[in-house]
Amino acid sequence: MLRTTDNNCGIEVGTNLLPDLKLIANKKISSLISDDNPNLLVFPNDLSQYGDKIGKELIFSLHETTLTTGNIMGFVGVNSSEITIHSRFAKKDNDYFLHYMLQKVFSINLFDLKHGMNQESVFDFLIYLFPFYLKKALRQGLYKEYHKQNYNDSNVRGTVDINRHLRKNIPFSGKVAYRVREHSYDNKITQLIRHTVEFIKQHKYAQGILNLDSKTQSCVNQILQNTPNYEYKQRVAIINKNLRPYSHPYFFEYKALIKICMQILRYEGLKYGKEKDKVYGLLFDGAWLWEEYLNTFLKSCGFEHPQNKNSKGAIYLFKSSLGPRYPDFWKENFILDAKYKRLAGKNADSIDRDDMNQIISYMYVKKAQIGGFICPSDNDEPKAEITKIGQLNGFEGEVNICTLSIPQQTDDFIDFCFKMKENEEFMTSLIKSCQKERLAIVDGICLN
């Protein structure tokens, strides 16, 4: 097992790991996620929505014996070689920051899990994610598919089964044996979900994840009530029935849920990577997770968080509603671009040219007086900071770097969460003050 962090500056890899790691090094994630590697799960799971940013990412690059990581975190392995990529804000193997972002983004409460964070394996994240994707799938309704059902009664509504009828109903007693094709909620998909629920119930630390809220409880109960044929001894058979890639034109939200269920139930096989040259693991894109996490508290400041896939929240380059663009966050007079990069303390000249041109374009189109980047920092103080890096020519909007501090000195996970909440509140107050001050300056210039 090789351990490192995201955005490292390069580490040396032992020659015994090189043959396996070369199979996945320097390859785009979009090329690794395929039917050939069904046991590799990447979040966000919808590359059609985030593909431009994430599909082109590498898990890591490898040049000779030097391994360099980017924004990807999690666990990945091939054959007998494994690599764990922690958040760069992790201390003493307690990856509190990754846990915290997952908790916020997927609306789970890790306080109820009765174990120390240092005992947490990467694959236990799957159990955290299960309720989120269960609820998301069941919003489309309980999965159903056609099954052939055999009946023997007087209410004939299908094809008569002559052989079975003669075997069961002679002498004739008013009943007819027949076969009918009808929708059933008790099928290989719902049985797979049921087996996952039963597995989690037996998990040493995570039983409470199924009782986080009334909606989760309702979804779990719906699965339990509609799988009357559940049998523990059928688990392997149900897993085998679900090995083929899932595709459905309507119940498309079940795809991610099925992959999570399969990974949870096949944990041991995945952990030790028994399939030769097959990639297995669970990965999170740090840039995506950071952006979605920021949305959990920036929306309280009135920021829009555009969604490219749903064409929501776009701004337009032209008055005729042509040229839609999707800033990470925007509201009147304020544009923010979420960056998981190390930007704290940088000046205008050291910021990536494309990043700077993009934020200036957004500011120009919206006539925004304030714009900039919002990034994490490993400095405990200040809790949050907005640093002005330049005043633009033309309409004189200002570009800033907003820095949110990630606590480094904490007693435990609860203490970390408490300090993060304080930092978030401090950041929102800074944003509101910055906007108020800038608008006051602009109004003063207009009056003069």
C-alpha cells in the first residue's frame, strides 16, 4: 500500500509497484471508467455533466519513478498494488476534511457513527453514500420489470399452462393453471438493494446510517416491503445476476446505486483485486467536491450555483441568449470561481492565464464589480480572508482571492466540524461586507 496526498509535489515509488501502477498512470479518468473496469467508482459519477473538468483528469502521473497527484482523492488498486490518496489537509491519517465535505455534500451525519475516524477504510465511504443515492433513485419510483408469474385460480388472465393444469387440477375443481407476464417490484435490482440494506444492518459501525432521517427510513421500508422473497443464501446469485452493465431509459438514477451496492457486497474481492489487470477503487474529484461543498453555505449569501447539465443558472455572452456560460457561483455584482488549487498568497501575475481571463469575462458580461477565486488554505489563522489582487481597467471591477482556512489543530472530528462551521460563517460575513463596501465606493463615484 502506497500512501500520499492530493496535489503532492512528487514522491518516489518502489520498483516493485511500478509494473502495476504503470497500467493506470498518465491515463485520463474517462478512459479508465468503462465496462472493462466496473469496480472502479468515481464521484461525481456523471461524467456527462462534469466530463470537461473531470474526464480529462489523471488519477496520478508517473515519470520514471516519480509519482505526482492532482485533485483526485481516494483509493485505487490494480493486481496486488494499491495507492491511497488522502486530502492534503489530512493530519495523522485522520482525513477529517474529506469526511467533512462528504458529510455536507451528501447530507449525512457522521456524528452518529460509533467509531474513530482513524479506523475508517476508504471503502466505508460507500456506506455513507448509499442513503443519498437510494433516495435519489427512488425519486423516480420503485424499480419494476416484467416477470413471468404462474397462477392457479379461477381468474384466468393469461396463457393457460396445459401441463401444469392437468397436473394440479384433475379432477377439475374450478381452478385453471395459467402464466402471465406482469410488472414486478421484486426483481434482481430491488433484491440487490435489499441485500445491501441487510449488509449495512450488520455493519459494526454504520447501522445508524439507515436511520439518518425520515426520508431514508421511508425508502428503506419501501425496499423491505417489496422484496418478500429475500433470502440471505441467495446473495451470491443476486450479485451474479447484476454483473452485466445496467442501462435503462427511465430508471437511469439506479445506475450509480447499483454500482455502490455491488461494491459494498463485493468488498473483500475488490479490496484484494483478484481480477488480473483490472482496476478497482473509489475516487473523489477534489475540485468537484470542493465546489459542491462551497454551495452548501454560499447559497445563504444569495449565490446561484449553475448546473450545466440541466441548463440552469447560466449567464449569456450575447443579448440574444446565445453563448451560455456557467460560472461556479454568481449573484448580482459578484462572481466566484471555486479552485481547489493552492492560490493563497498569490498575486495577479502568478494566477493561471485561462483562469484569470475566464473570471474577467464573466465579470464583464454581468457588469459585476467584484470577482475572484475561492480556495482552501492550511493556515489556521485567519479563519477566512479576502485579498484584493487587482483593480481592472475599464469599468474598474476588482479581482480577489477568497481563502477559507481548513483547521489543522483539532482534538477530534467533532472539534474539526465546529471550527469549520465557524470559518464558514466568517467567510460569509466577509463576502457580505466586501460587497457592501464595493457598492458604496461605486455609488460614491457615480454621485461625484
